[in-house]
Amino acid sequence: MEQPGYDYHVDIPGTTIFDGRMAMKGYALNKMCYSFNSRENREAFAADEDAYMANYRLSDAQRDAVRARDILGMIEAGGNIYYLAKLAGIFKLSVQDVGGLQTGRTTEEFQDFLNSQA
């Protein structure tokens, strides 16, 4: 239920809002990423990414983003950053790497930005 004076679907240019609609869109991708809590599942993904993604019935856009290691594309395809962090770890991306991608900065620029905020 919407609250008076609150625009539920705020448009922030360049930002993908993770709301109920995006949660539904990204369910398969997020479920797959959650599975990476298990070492066996991380190893199965590394052994055959396409088969693993097919098992979770990822959409074409989700599969393409995963293959391209496109974190922003995964977010646009409904990925929740907290679940995607599991996948980013498999890709050897740090939290700072992902932060840089999300803000259009290099990892070093993002680290400098964080340090300047302390």
C-alpha cells in the first residue's frame, strides 16, 4: 500500500531500483547466486556455467550478463547486489571492484572516493 506523499516508483537516472517487480524478474538469477553458499555449487558452476544457468532457468538477458561478467547488466536483469556478491566472488571481483562498476569509476577511483569520505 502506497503512503500519501510517497512516489513508490522513483526514477533516478542511471539507477536500477530493486523493488518487487525487479525481485520477480531476477528470481532465478538470485536463487542461483544464493546456491553459491555451497562450495560444491560454486565448483559445479565453474565446471559448466551454461548447464548450471540452464538448471536455474535464467533468462537470455541474465545468461548473457553472466557470460559477459556484466554486473550492471545482471542488476538490470533483476539481480540483487547482495546475492550477486556471491557470483562476483567467483569472478574474483572485490566489493570495491563492484562499487567502481556501479558508480562508473575504476576500482582505484572508487577506493579513493571511499577514502575521501572518511
